[in-house]
Amino acid sequence: MHRLAAVPGSTSPSDGLVFIEQPPAEVVLLSSADSDLSALAALLDRDPRPLGGAIAIRALNLAALQHPAVLDHYLRTSLQDTRLVVVRLLGGRSHWGYGLEQLQRWAAGRPGRQLLVLAGTADQEMELLPLGTLDSAFSLACSRCLLEGGTENLRRVLVSLRHPLEGTALRPPVPEPLADPLPHDWRQEPGPRVGVVLYRALLQADDLALVEALLQALRQRGLAPRALWVSSLRSAAVQGGVSDLLRREAVQLVLCTTSFASVQLSEAGLGAPLWDGLGVPVLQLLCSTQSREAWGASSLGLSPLDLSLQVALPELDGRITTRVGAFKQPRQADARLATALQGYLPDLDRLAWVADLAAHWCDLRSTPPDQRRLALVLANYPTRNSRLANGVGLDTPASCAAMLGWLRQAGYDLGQAPLPSDGDDLIRALLAGRSNDPESHHRPALSHLSLADYEAWWATLPADGRERLERQWGPPSTDPMLEPQGFPIQGLSYGRLVLLIQPERGYGRDPALSYHSPDLPPTHLYLAQYLWLRQVARVQLVCHVGKHGNLEWLPGKGLGLSASCFPEWALGPLPHVYPFIVNDPGEGSQAKRRAQAVILDHLTPPLGRAGLHGDLRQLEALLDEYWEAAQLGSERAEGLRQSALRQLAQLEMPLGPGDDPLDAAEGYLCELKEAQIRTGLHRFGELPSAPQLLELLACLARPPVADGQGLTQALARDLQLRFDPWGDEEAEPLEDADRRRLRELGCTKARQVGDGVEWLEAQALDLLQPLLEGNTPSAIPGPHTAAVLDRCAAGLLPDLLRCGEAEHRSFLTALAGGRIAAGPSGAPTRGRPDLLPTGRNFYSVDLRGLPTEAAWDLGRRSAELLLDQHRMEQGEPLRSLALSVWGTSTMRNGGEDIGQALALLGVRPVWDGPSRRLVDLELIPLPQLGRPRVDVTLRISGLFRDAFPQLVAWFNRATTLVAQSGEADADNPLAAAFRRDGQPWRVYGSAPGAYGAGLQGLIDSGDWESRADLAEAFLNWSSWRYEGLGGADGLGGSLSISPDRPGLEQRLAGVQVVLHNQDNREHDLFDSDDYYQFQGGLSAAVEQVSGQAPQLWFGDHSRQQRPRMHRLEREFDKVLRSRLLNPRWIEGMQRHGYKGGFEMAASLDYLFAYDASTDRVPDWGYGAVCDQWLGDEAVLAFLRRSNPWALRDMAERLLEAHHRGLWEGAAAVQLQRLRELVLESEALVEG
């Protein structure tokens, strides 16, 4: 839509393309800040002619000129006779690159035109000031005046601008210093003192409605606000002033309304001194740059720009995201400036919620430990008794039992009864009562919430949300779980602490919901559980233990929740703490942004090399014997070869065609041996055992860090070995020189790179062991190894050893209402020692820089690997691919999946020079590309939609570029499709406000008949099309989300390859339901709509230097052999009791579900799991003792695999044994 705006600034960005019709003037101010325009209007009220004479001035917010066509029109019309343009830009040159370039051309286009470019922040002055035509000293003085702010400084700038207009000598203005920070409306009043940090620009623009409403809301709750106006928190001097004033006032909490952070991303891992020094919670109040109407209509909640500046960056400070307290609205049209002045309109309902949250934090802090009332919540999904206390990588029951002990030792009232002695004891106590599992519903509930109390609360909720929930579930009185006493509460009580089993979402009530209800509202029972916590138990803080529960995934806005969003209904304005694994920033950020969570990040599970076991070890020995005989020319060689080939056939290894099978087998054994697996689970607040700690240290020391090298690389270099143990493929043959050198060093087997890697790993452990014991290693082979060991001794090892105590301390600090310092997030084994020690409130990434150049580079190389291998296998180029993209991995790796997708399209990112932010995309010419482009369809997760709307916009821009390129069909299948259907969009995902892919509920309930049913659920959950392009930097504009099942089916009908990438080896495909839901669901959907099963590929991006690409079937085989059937892992699970059995049952579920959706899991895998898990008496004894529910589930799942035709080779004796185990475990459970 194209429109003319007679009053610029009166329209919304969502109104479409709006051309500006502004009366001409000799001077024009263009600014990123509405406060500049308001301040200029206030100055004109006082001094109508600051420029002297009759010189007129106009003003406009740069947001109105983001589109190139709009700017070009404005230059041709409104600026045609202008003599001086002043641009004040918040951000670097890349934020408005096209505009600055065109204004420079405008200035050069006619004598007498002048351009003054000023920086909105001091750190951008060196980049921006030289872009103008005026003297740099003069420009700097003007910039400093406006940075100081206030109408007087603005007047001084305008007075000084008379000189370039008159052609006289420039006289730089002298800034008038202003108090910074400046106290506002401090009163002598009772109550906890709360710091409030506000932008001084609002005061100078007389935009005070938000401030007045906020302070009033705080005072109404008995708080004593100490408000401070600041120019910016980026200044050390301002930080010092804020700190001094707030310390002097002994504030109990700080509420920030400013954007950005007090630290830069590059230094944030070292802490935020301003807030760390105060030691109190810091809340972030959001101020939307959109109108309230735009927010109300948006499922995302915030614009990409607001998400970046007001959420992602403030998280570097460890701020707690709250709600949108004000919206940008036109205040009045100023005829003198020919623009509409914008101001913040407070939202009293949202401000009340934020003030309640602030009051609750203060109340928690002021309550003595023995009076504090707390809730620990344990996730439970699937809602079976075998899967209680979910927590990825965490021994959640043992951690929770330890937490109870810590709290009692710290003086909390946990009653007089003995606490659980360990995790299994805790689970026994929980399952003696009621849980989500229907078989427990005859047992007594912990308590009840009366229907009257629930209905009284229900009546206070917004009507639209109540109507939506009642359409699904009916009124509260008809809930099938309602009992005469009220809604039952499930959990345990220890004095003033409640241990709650998180209620189930409701999909189990009706199997059809899993097909058709991606945005299912919570049940009345669900909401009643949390309402009971708040109103009856009167808890002051909720702690969800372990990644992750379901509250933060309830339907509602992605960010900036409204009073109708279900996460808010459940949790309310309560302080919320969340122990969470450090390598999952995406899902942790979801809890931070939608449920005001303070993250307490924890260490990964202990990790180690998989090694070989059983038949694999025997095969390796046989191969070693064969190669030795062959080298000696022995007559035994051929017999040994045939024996090896027979054993290889029995093992059914997925070896590539064309390779010598024994060479390929030996290389694959090396890969399996070096695979990184979990050897146990993490217990929050504890360190692994000494042997596990040594292996974990080796895993952390192995990858190269920044520009350095890893430990095994350093060893290889010092020992004059040529191969790269980190970057080379294990199956590659060693050079003769390396073979000789390794034998000189005592390595008895040296044929392939993997042999050398294995030997170096052993040397590395020998060198790290003394470090763990506090000693200096002897016989360090050279300076490179010494440097890595020094780095380990000085930083990595001490930080690792601090993790247990840091987690313990942060837990007690958080539950007492203290501040938790911010820290980075990611996968530690990807060369991220900065993630340690854990126990911090992790942050994610600055989304303005994605994809990073490193992510693009890896994605490009990975794409090339896939294209080369596809061509080798199929004999023709790949034309169409579907890729699932997740928010969590994007946060971890900087956007490798998007980089890969762009590379497949043949589109190259363009980054700004100084900031390295993405500013443009360009088509790679076909001659340079050297191949046809690939038509790429993305299935994005709901978290990706919420966290990275700008990447959706960039990808949409890329597909539009490709679609409109005019290239031949043979070279550009996307353009060919566009010419047929006129549809360039290639991004699909969940319904607005919904998450997931639809398969989990069906798999868990068993309510499906064929793969077509799974495909149907996936298509229903994935058929929303994401349209729209961002602004010049990808952060402006908006996305349109609309249902388009026919469009999705049309895209998938031509898909040849379904791809998913994994960016670390701290987990695998059978550790999570997400992998099968997204890749398996995509595969089933493609097969359903096209009638042909697609090729399934797996991208291993765990090493930057060595991306790998192989068929999904190979990855299934690798995980089966390296982890599921590995005694190291099985024994590791047995050390964790109930949770170990939980993990085994979960892994089998995920294997089964992947097979159900793809039919690619090898048949032998079921039999091997059956024999090695349930055919081993030691494992059976463990399961009977610690988790008989898991024993029953696994036996039933294997029988289901047989009944559904997935396990075709089951022996009669195996099936009979499984039936016996089901009956036996039933008796154990009932007993």
C-alpha cells in the first residue's frame, strides 16, 4: 500500500509504504529519537527563532525514511531547496547506510548545501561525524551538546548553525553540563526503596506521563521510588553516579527503563560492575516503539528493534524482563516543524503488573529465611510416573533432594519430618501421592483449591482469554478433574516449602487435540495448581527445577505479554528462578522473556570418549590382526579378511558404497571410539567424580579457543606430527612420516588419523591428571603444549572446579531475593571456557549481528559438502531442500543454519565494516556460484519466530532476490516456481503464540495408526506462512503470519532432501523429542504430500574446522553404538537411580518415534537394546529397584515397535520375555 502522509509521524510502520509530503524549509533535523523532535518543539515555544531571522526548520523521525523509495521521494520534494540537513543517528552507519549515502549525494548535488551528521552515542562519533560536510571539530562540538541534552544545549547548536547558513566562520557551541544522573521526585516516605532509571531525554522532551504513572504504581504498593534521569548507562561517570546514589539509599531493587546494557557484548562475560556492585534484582520495563494497537494485534509482541535493544541487550546486564509499560503514540501535530510529536502513553494495567512484581521481590528480600514460603516445581512429561522430574542433563531428583538440605541448613522452615535422603527417596515420597499419571488418581492429593476460590479469581480475568479457554474446556465447574473438595493439588509439603509436580497441558484428555490444537489453552486444573501456590500456599517465589517445564510455552505473545496471555495467568507477578543447563540459551531465554525467570545455569553432564565395547572391540582386534598379517605377507591374511568381512556383515554397519569395506570399517570404528558421549548426569551444586572430572576437563581442553589451539593439537605440533587431531577426519590414512613418528613415540597402532588421535588423547589425560591433583605435569613435550596447560591451570580448571559451589551459592542467593550475575551461554565443548563457572543468569546474543561471519563460513562449507555428496550419490544437482531451524542452536552458534540456507540459495550476506552487523544481502552470480541454486524451505520453531524475527525477514528478502533474478529454470528452481505461482515465501512454522510440531502427543499416547497420521499432525501444526520484509537493517517492518496449508504442501511436494544440523556433541538425536518432531515430522509430511520418501541428511557442525554431512541412517547407527549400547553410558545411568532409568526410557522413546516418522532406524537396534538393557540381569535389578515404571514403559515400547512393524526381526523368546517383564513391573508398581 502506498500512501501520502501530510503530517509525518502520524502513521504507523504497519500502515505500509507511506511517502512523506513535508513543506520545504532551509533547515531540516532528521533524528532517530522522538525526544529530539519534542525538545525542538519545546525550544521553539521558548525561542521561536533560534536560527535567526525568518529561517524555518522542519523535523522528522528517521523511522519514516527507512524505505529507499520513501527517502528518494523526500529528497526530490521536501529537501529540494533545503540548505542544511542535520542527521542525528542512534547506532552506526549501517543502521541507515542508504540514507547517509543518498544525503551525501544530495549535499554534493548543488552548491551551498550542507550536511551535519551527529552521533546519538559517543562511541559512534568517530564513524559518523566525518560523513558530513562541516568541519570535524564543529561537528564534534554539536554532537557533544546534543549528547548532553536539554533545550539550552539544543539552542546553542542551532545558534551555531547560523554561521554555515550565513557563510561566516564556524563557532563551535560549548555544551552546558547537566546533572547526570539527576534525581526526580524523591520523597520522604516509608517502604522499601526502589531505584528507577529513566532516560533524561524524556524529561527534556516533557514526556512525563510514563514516569508519573510508574512512580504512582510503585507508591500504591508501599514502595519508595528513587528515580534517576540519566543520559545513558554506557558512561562510566554516569554509572558511578547511579551506583553512589542508589547505594546511599540502600535500594532493594532497581527498575530500568533504558535500552541497551551497561556493558558491551565483548566484555559482558566479565560481569556488569554497576549492577553486580548493588547486588539487588534489576527489572527491565519495556517501552514499545509501536502503538498499543499494533502491540495488541501482534502475536510477537515486540518489534525486532525493541526485542534487540530492550530485551536481548539488557540481558547482558542480567536484567529481568517484565512487561510493556508504555507505547509510542502521536501526542500532537506541530505545524512549525511539520511533523507529529510522539510520546509514551503509559499502560496502567501493565505498569500495575510490573509494580506488583517489584513489590514481591522486595517482600521476598525482607522476609527472614525461616518465614519465606517457596515452591519447587518438577516438570513431568510425558505425564507418566516413569518420567517425573524432567531436567535435561540433570539428575533432577538428586538435585532437588540436595536443595532441600541446603535450605534447611540455611535456616528455612522445612518442617520437622526427615528430608529425602537422595533422589530415589524423593521420588518414592512423591509417587506415594497423586501425580499426573491416571493410575495415581485414587491416591490422596496434597491439598485442594476450592471451586469458589477459583471462580472468584476466574471472574477477574480478561473476557477474551476466558472465552478462548471455555471454548476448549468449558466453564470451571465442568472440569473432569474437579472433585467435591475442589481442584486437587499434586506434590509434597515440607514446612513452608511446597514441592509441586507441574500439571499436564491437557493433550492427554483427547487424542484429537494433538492433531488439531497447536495453541491449546491450559486446563482449569493446570491454572488451579499455580493459583493454589499463590493464594493458599502464598509462596513468595517459584523455582522450576531443570530444563524445562511447560509454563513458558503456554499460548500467548512471544514477548511483552498481555493480561490475556496464559503464562501470565499461571505464574502471575511472582519472582521466578530456574536452574537450567548452560548449553541451551534459547529455551532458557524463553523462560526469561515470557515468565520473568532468573536463570541459574548449570554444568553439562560429565562427558567422555565413547571408546569401543563388545562386538566393536572384537572387530577392531580382528582388523588389527588382519592388517598386521597383510603387512607381513602372511598366509593368514586372506582368512582373517574373510572373518572380518563376515563379522562386518553381522554388525550391519552403514558403510559407504565404493570404499574398501575394511578400510571404511576401521575408519568408522575410529569415529565411534572418539565420539563424545555423556557418562552420567549433573547434580546441581556438585562436581563430577574425579575420573569424570578428568575426562570432562579433557573435553573442554580439546577444542581450539579463539585463535589458539586445543590440547591435542598442541601436543601434535610439539611432537612434530603433521595431522590435525581436531580438524582431520579419523578415517583418513596417516602420512608415512606421521606413522614413523608415532611409532617412535611408542604408539603401537598407526594407520589412520584416528589411531593418532587416540594416542594423543591418552597423553592428554596423563598431562591433565597432575593438574587436577594440584601438581605440575612432568615431561611436557614443548611450548605449545605448555601454553595450553598454562591456560588450563590459570583459568579453565579453576573455573571448572568453582562450578559446584557457584551453583550452590547462586541457588541460595536467588531464593533470598539476591542478584544473580549475568554470564554467557553456549556449548562449553565448542571452545567456550568463558561459560565457566556456571551458576549465572545466562544471556544469549546480539541479534543485530546474525548470522555472524563465522556462522556463514561454516554454513557455506556445510552446504557445499551436502551438494557434493548429493551429486555423487544421485548424479545430478540438488534442486529442493527443507531445513528445520531452531532458536536455541541459532543463539549458540550465531546463525549457522541460516548461513547454510543462504549459501544453498546462492545468496551472500554483507556486513558493515566496523560493527560487523548484517546490512545487506547480494546474489552470488551464477558463474561464480558454479552450480544451480537450491530452492530452500524453512520450518522454523516457535522460539526462532519469537527470538529472531529479523532473520525471518532477511531470509524472506533472500528468497525474493532469488525469485526475481530472472534466471533460467534449470539454474534457479525457486525462480521457476515463482514464475508458476507468484509465491516467493519459503518460511513456515507454528501458529501465532504456539510452539512445537505436533508429534509428541501422538507418540506418547499411541493414538495413531500410520505415518500418514503423524504427517497430518505435523502439517496442521506447521502450516503458518511467515511473510514480510524488514527495514534496511532487518529490524524494522513487521512480519505477517497467516495459515497456508496448501502453500506448505506445494513447497514440500517437490522436496528432495530434509536436513537438520546439530551444532554440538553434548547431546544427540535420541536425547530429545525435538529432533524427531521436526526432522521426522518434515520427512513424514514430504512423503505424504509427494508420495515419495525424501532423503534424510544430518549435518554435524560440532567442530568449526570440520563440518560433516552424512545420511541420517548413519547418525542413528552411530548414536546406537556409541551411547545407547555402550556399557559406559548404561553404567553411568545406573549411578543416578530413578533419573537414570528415566533417561533410558526416554532414549528408547525417541528412537522409536524417529523410526515411526522416518522408517530409518535399523531393525537390529531394537533387538540390541532389548538384549543389552532388558536381557541383562544387572540392568534389570537396577530398574526394578529404582524405576520399575521405566522398566514397564521400555518393555511396552519394544512390544509396540514389534506390533507396528518397526521391529520386524524380533525373536519369539524376546517378545515373550518382554511380556513377562510388563507383568512383573506392573506388580512392582502396584506394590
